[in-house]
Amino acid sequence: MSSPETLEIAPQQLAEKLRRGERVFLLDVRNEWEHQLARLPDQALIPLHELPARLDELGAGPGVPIVCYCHHGVRSLGAAAILRQSGFEGALSLAGGIDLWSRLIDPAVPRY
């Protein structure tokens, strides 16, 4: 995965985890309108500004990493930091966001 010093996971690393069937909790921290345009499968939506008040909604089981994503990877870095400070030690941000995911992994995911 990634080293403890970093808060990011590369799209290729995440794609490989999903291909192998590893359990990963995907958390979209964008706004609802962005979520409607493009999203990853089997994920939850909690906009970044609502995250601190909605931590109890995170359904990741013990040992299941949370991978946050946004448009380009900036908001998701903030989300991963919030989660780590709140005790979710393995929280990560998808480097480059859903935009890089679309370019490198799945071009069927719309870019905006």
C-alpha cells in the first residue's frame, strides 16, 4: 500500500487492491453535484465540510482501510488527515482524485 508517512495511495495501487478483491471503504468527500457527475463503485458520500460531524456514519470494519477521494486529490488529503486525527489510522487519499483515476484506470468514469 503506502508508507505510514504518506496519506496517499496511487490510483494503480487502489485498482490492484480492488482487482484482488481486498476490502476497501471508498469515501467520496466531494459535493453532491460532483458525485452525481462521476463516482467510483460501492462508495459512500460525505462531503468534506460535513465529515467531522458524520464520522459515526463510516461503515468501515476493523482493519478495512478508508480511501477518500475528490476531484483532484486536495480535499481528500484533508479528509484523510481528519480521519487519522479521529482514530482512523489507515485513512488514505486517492492521489490525483477521480480525475486521475479516469485518465489512468477507468476512462468510463466521466471527467469534468
